[in-house]
Amino acid sequence: MQIRNREVNLHRIINYSVMALLVAFLFIHSLLDIIDQLTRATTHLKTQPQIGCNGHPELCDRKYSNITHIATHDAPFVGVLPMENQNVDIPTQLDAGIRFLQAQTHRNVFGKISLCHTSCLVKDAGLLKDYLKVIKSWLDTHPQEVVTLLLTNGDRRPISEYDTAFRHSNVTQYAYSMPPGDPNQWTLDSWPTLGQLIANGTRLLIFLDRDADQVQVPYILNEFSYFWETPFENLVDPRFPFCAIDRPVGIQGFPQSIQQRMYIVNHFLDTKLHVVGTPEVPDRRDAGRTNALEGIGGIGDHVGRCAGMWGRRPAAVLLDYFDRGDGLKAQRLLNGFL
């Protein structure tokens, strides 16, 4: 009996050891691949010249609602780990020409609003107020640039907590406040031009996906009063056949509201790790193909399909690993500069 128990225990040890070695091999292989891709991906990034408005004199007279931004999805989650969505930090993203940053927020274990990926236990990139200080510092030295910040309120925290974080960062001096009135009466033509935003010193537009209150805090705008989005969950089909309205729920029956709101195309893929039981993670390996300007499932293909369906270009196209592929080239092309 003792011999049999020893044999069983030995088999268990061997099985667990093999499994551990397999996991370690896959992790090291993936990490080396990521480092190689990261090294190659960031070498071509250049700083966008500070001319005109957001790098182009032609944009100064163009309404905010008539510009297409390449946006960084989960912008602050930077690094080589599987749950991280970008390769370079916020200042580098902005220097390269990104003018639309999206981020998730959650309440951390200390009760403060942090930049957390799904949960602060999974990935905590720091306090919201510190993130905002980085953006303010960049705006301080780039007076001709207009930046958009889109935040998700994952834990349905009250707007007062966001107001506190923004005011502690001092970035509110640049924030655009919506004029009083019914947001439903706001149209695409109601938006100011980039030149007007710059002249007025309101060069930061802030949107929150849930629980915004523009009466209480007029500079934090309700995302879905001014935008709608294509699907964003379980994006695993590299052909990107998604142009239908996913959020806000219920807008589909109101064509006038659809036409008078900007829209956001979610153009990023998820994939599964080669380890049983792990969740889907951003598809870093295929980011170059996903972010290509041409080809089936590329940015041009996806945006062209949506523009054909809705009769106009999106206001933002969200990408993971924006520095892989042709994201910035696509931004120039979609705004008429190529």
C-alpha cells in the first residue's frame, strides 16, 4: 500500500513538474516574442511637428466633430505583460500624434479612483489624478494641441470623486465645458472648431461613459450624449465585420439622434493564451496586421465599411499597440492629408 501511494505521489509530482515547465516555457517564449516585437515596433515613432492645430493648419477651421482620431485603447496600460494594451507611455503616445486617449477607471483598495484594467487586482496603473498630471504637463508645453480623454466608470463612482481627481491635478484649466442646455439638442454642427478650442484655452475634452452629471460638473461630458460605439467585447474576428451600434442601448430606434452624434469604432482584437483557464487578452502578436491601413480587417477596410454604412467617418478609431502597423498614417489619410 505504501509503495502504491509513493507511486501515485511520484506521478503527481512528475505531472505538476511537467505542467510547470510547460507554463514556464510558454511564458518565456511569449515574453521574448513580445520584447522582440516591442523593440521593432517603437523604433519608427517620430515626434509630430507643432504646427497649425494638432499638427495641421487645415484642422484649425475644422469642427471637432469632423475630425477622425486614431485613439489609444486602454492608453495607460503600458508594458509587455499579456493584459497590457500599449507599448509606449502617455507622453510618447502624445508626441507621436495621438490626440484621443481612452482608459478604464475603478476604485482601488484605498477607496481612490485608479487606472485599473478590469479590476485593480489585475492591473493598477496608478491614481487617476497622477495620470491627469501627466496630461496637463504635456498640454502646458504644447499650446496648439487639442486632446480628448475618454474614461470608463467601471464601479459607478459618483461624479464628485472624478471632479476631485481632476481638480487636484489642475488640468481643469484646460477643460472644455458644454454650454447650458439639453444635450439632445446638440448637433454635429454645434461643436467648435479646433482653432476656437485653442483660442479659448479649452484644449481638453473629457468624456465619461457612465454617471456623468453636466449640471453638477459641466466639464465632464456624458459620452453617450455625444457618441455611440460599435461592439467592443469579444473582438476575435480579424475581419472586423462590426459596424452596428452597440452602445448606448436603445438609440437604434432614433435615427436623428444617431446622425447627430459622433461615433467610435472599436478596432482591436483579443486572443487566448496557450494556457488552460486564462481569459482573453489583447492580441499583441497580430497587431501589425490589425492596424494595417490596407488588407481585409485592416483599419481602412473596417472604417470604410462603417463609413459606407453610416455615411460619414468615425470620430475615433480605438487601437491596441497603436505603434504597430499604420495607425498614424491612417489618421492622416482619414483626415485628408495623404
